[in-house]
Amino acid sequence: MQQRGSDQYSPRRDDEMKHELQGMLRGERPSRAEEWRDPEPAADDDPQLAGGPVRPGAGGAEREQDDEAFRFELARYLRRTDFPADRPELLAALDENHAPEPLVETVRADLPPEHAYQNVQEVAVALGHHPRA
């Protein structure tokens, strides 16, 4: 009998599992027969966390939520040790921390370059995302 690396499953079950995985590894389509098991796509009304400027017409509470979500997303990729920093240093930190491209582009395009920022809050305000009143 041939020695196997693991005795957790039988050779028959190992072959079944290998066959099940082939669809996921090779295909560019869902591998499940039951459509209800597939993950749902993002909804149209899901908030865009790193979407740059707030949507036109967003008012009051909706704008506060967008501002808060933007600051949260920015804080996920900028550490306290990254400050104080100017725009090139912030862009380098975002790149190093694998920030999403829309967030990097917002900072690159809209953040004034001639200022040293002390924290995420200052960066968010400079990008037009104001704290709660």
C-alpha cells in the first residue's frame, strides 16, 4: 500500500474534493450549481468608502455619513507614525499600505501639496470632508 501524507480522508474522498476544486481553479464563472449559494454583488446604494468628493445633492446626515466613512477609510491606510507628512509622504504611505486606487487618486489630485498635515483629520478636512458639528 502506498504511504499518503495524510490519513484524514480516504483516497476516494480526496479525489472527489480535487474534482470539486477544479471548477473554481479553472473557471471564470461560479462553480456552484445552486445559484442561491453564490455571494451577492454589491448593491447600487452601498456607500462608496473611498469615492472622493461627496455625491452632489447629499445633504445633512447623508453627507456626515460620507465624511465619516471617508475619514475611516483614510485612517485604515495611514498610521499615526506616518505624521506629520506632506502630500508626497502621504502618497508613499498609502502606496506602502496598499490603499485602493480611488483613495490614492483623491489624495493625489485634491490634496494641497505645500502643507504638512499632522493627522488624518487634517487630511480629510483639506480634502473637503469636515468633522461632525
